[in-house]
Amino acid sequence: MNHSKRLINEQKKLLKEAKDLESNGIYFKWDDNDITKVKAMIIGPGDSPYYGGFYFFDVTFPANYPMGPPKVIFKTGDNRTRIHPNLYETPGGKVCLSILGTWQGEPWTSSCSLRTVLVTIQSLMDAHPIRNEPGHERETNTPNDKQYNRIVTYDNIRMCVELMMKQTPAGFEIFKDDLERNFAKLFPTYTATLKGEGFSGDNEGFGKLLAGYDGKTESTPVWHKACNYKINDLIAALEKRMVALEKKGLKRGGGEATGAAGATGAAVAGAGASSSSSSSSSSSASASVSKDTKPEVKAQVDSKEKTVMKKTNGGSPGKALKRKSSSNDPMGSASGAKKAKKN
């Protein structure tokens, strides 16, 4: 089967499963003129410091697809901040997953798909990203874990929300309506998190990590880089943006939104072997956000892909599928995340 036929077949299947993706914050839009190019947006999952962030990816399928994996480039960033060890800072934007051939581990197989990749990437955004760092694999609910999460929580709103709304990467303006709708829906959560007030459904307490940190500087627990918390300034910027959106008819915290509120490590177990493409029109999948619930992935799973996912990581992308990186890379001063070593 040639790659164009495979992509068209994946499109048909994925569009039938769009409802499953709607609860997990995965968007995709295919290039109108090139079936091998896709732009994707992933909404950061609930119960993680990535909640509500906008994560953009360029996806390109090779001529030998599905025998070879797509190339995926991470586009969310400020050219200095590493928000996750597996997601390199822009402009390089390397995404490190063994199934993409960017790190050792279980390789890509023809039963994997675009959906496999996107759901796996989203599931990397779990509650304890510091455990991807070399020497910190057992850090859970420790002072370092809490400090690391506080920095990521702040940068998620600073860079992955406000900056992405202000300076959406070129080509990703196609998600403008989705961005604005999600921003308005999650605005109360963003501000409550920055104020350290917490919010309904915040089971891990990420909404309280920033209480009292405005104006403070904190050193990251791994690379000892300074993170300067300008919380009140960030709240003011978000408020100004929300006021502008209200003039367009959007309501803060109200109305229907699309995005993700809770796809974590367990999500990959539901990643179906399907994706989408069209040579004549753009296709998209979006998801509804609820900060009060943490929905499980309800996707129909192809039997072959179940086998692949189980073999690769036991159903949890937080293990073998993630790219474990070396310890000699630079990282962004704000996120404190460096590349993690191999398990």
C-alpha cells in the first residue's frame, strides 16, 4: 500500500473516532495541498503542570510511510525554555520518542499511526516530569519534585498559553478559533493557578504551587537556572486578553470549549491506529474541556496497535516510549528541564 492510500484510509478511520479524541484535547489539520503534512495542537492534560497549555507540532510523513515514522517538530516555545525533557526548545523542536526513531527503544512499526504519536506525546505530560531527569527517576512528592512542578506550572501559562496566544507560531493560526475558545473557557483556571488559589478538580494541587511567589526568583532543582516569577504581570496580560475576547462574545469560564482536561499516562493505552489526511480539504479533531473531571480515553483500539503499545511500554507512555536524553544539553532557564538519561 502506498503512503497516500494509507493516509487517506487513516483519515477516514480517525474522523469516525473524532469523539474519542474530543475528550483528550488533540487537534489536527491537514495541509490542503500536501497529504504528507499535518499541523497538530495538543492541549496539556489535567492533573499535571501542563494543564491547559497549547502545544503545537509539525508532522511530515515520509515516502515510505507506514514502514517509517513521521517526522515531528515541536513548535511551542520562546527559543530558550525546555518545558519537558522530551520536547526540545524551539527552534529545533526535536521530539524524542523511540517510535519516532529519535532515541533507542522499541521502534516504529507499521501498525503505529499519527494518532499513536499524538496521544503518546500528550501522555508524556504527566504529574512528575522531573522523573525524566537523570538521577531523579524516583522523585515523587519530594521538595525537588514540587519545585520542578512549580516552575513548569508557571512556564506552562507564561509560554504555552499567553505567549502562544500572543505569538502563535507561523502556520498555526488555523487554530485561532480553538485557541480563543479554550483560553476563555480556562481563563478562571489560569488565574486561580497563578494566584495559588487552586481550582475544582485539581487533584494533584498544581493550582496552589504558585501561592506567594510573585516577584521571587527560584533556582531549578536540576540545572540551577533562575526562574523569575512575574505572576501579577502575567495575570494582567491574561486579563487584558480576556477582555478583548469578551468584546468578541466569548465568556470567561463559560460556553463550550474544546481541549483536554485529564489525559495522562494511561491515555496511550487507548491510542487507536488511525490518523487523518485529505488532499482536498483540511480535517480536524478537537476536544471538550472540563476542569472538574479527568476522563479516560475511550478510543477504539486497533488490536495490532494494542500489541505494539503493550510491548513498548505496558500501556504507559511514561516509560519506554519516552525519549530519555543525555545530561549534557542546554536547557531553558525557566523550565528547569534538561534531557533525561535512558532508563
